[in-house]
Amino acid sequence: MGDGIVEVSESEFETQVLDAKVPVVVDFWAPWCGPCRVVAPEFEKLASTVGVRAKFVKMNIDENREIAVRFGVMSIPTIAKFERGAVTAQVVGARRADDLGQGTRAGVSHRCRRTT
């Protein structure tokens, strides 16, 4: 996993993501998911580009199903941006880092589906 990207579990999700003072970009993934393996290095590139303006975390949905269900993750990879405890944007499917990074200062694509 790239520098600055943290793997989180259900027990850490509230403090690491929902209570964070900066935007948090979450990669919902699973080890068996081919597109997730494709997006992983792109997620790392995006994290290194954005730096400290946002926090980047990964969550294995096989190990953390309740969080995935709670936030409506129906397909993976899903990259979701959280601000002040709420999903403010998300994109589903493998994308290049540039595509993921366009559109918001915290690095989620302008093509994402707005959820607020």
C-alpha cells in the first residue's frame, strides 16, 4: 500500500473517516476484484498528488460488510469522498488517477454521482 494510505476496519471507520477534520477518500475494494487491483496504483498516485489536503484510506468490503451496506456500496471498486461524516461524492469502477482527481480539491472525479 502506498505512503499515506491506511487500511481501516469497521472499528476504526468512525474515528478515521467520519470524524476526520479533512476530507477522506475511501477506496472500497476486495482482494478478488480485478478492477480493484487495476485502480489500486491509480489510487496511490492520486494520494501522492493530493498530499495532506485529504486523507486516503482503503476498506476491504469482505472484512467490513456492515460499513459497505451502511453507505450503499453496491459495486466495487467504489471510491467515495467523505466530508464532515457524510459521503459528498463517489465514483464506481476503475479509473485513472487523473480521472479520479478531476473536479474537487480532495481528489474525486467530477464525473461522480453527487449524493448530497
